[in-house]
Amino acid sequence: MSLRDQIIAALKRIYDPEIPVNIWELGLIYGIEVDEAGKAAIRMTLTAPNCPVAGSLPAEVERAVRAVPGVTGVKLELVFDPPWSKERMSQAAKLALGLEDVLPITRLQR
């Protein structure tokens, strides 16, 4: 498993406390870059700028990434452009939250 994949696995263990889906599936992570030396650059957002966990979630993300074996440093950038929306969520997250049907509903004509 690559270092980037290990970082993603660590991010999948972090949940927004108000939404029962991990931050990776929610689409809160906008970018992950890892250089040859093991330094990780993470771009992330929050569901809203005034999110109740704005002060703690970025620090939790940074701690989780630093704990991945092989990561030598973390630069975390909190961004709000583009703004987060439910379109950034994975299909799995949308299904878990009941935002999309598993199969499209077809109307029967009589």
C-alpha cells in the first residue's frame, strides 16, 4: 500500500461529529500530495466555515496523518474555495445518508 493510500485509510477513520460519514467519503479532503521524503500536503475544507469543529477537526486530521508510518511532516491547508457541497460526497456517503436511491425509480405507465 502506498503512503498516500495509508494516509487515505487514516482519514477514513475520522468522522464529522454531526454527520455519520468519514471525512474522506464526505469529500472534505480536496487534495493529498506526498513527496519522496514522506512529507504530506493536505488541502481540506469543512461543511461550512462556521462548522462547530472548525477549531478541532483540522488538528485531528493533522495528528492522524502524522501518525501514519513513513510520514515525515504534514502541511495542512484549510480552504473554503470551492465551497463544499453534497456533490463532493462519494456515492457510498450519499447512500449511507439516504440522499440517493440505490436504483433509479422508474415510473410505471398505466
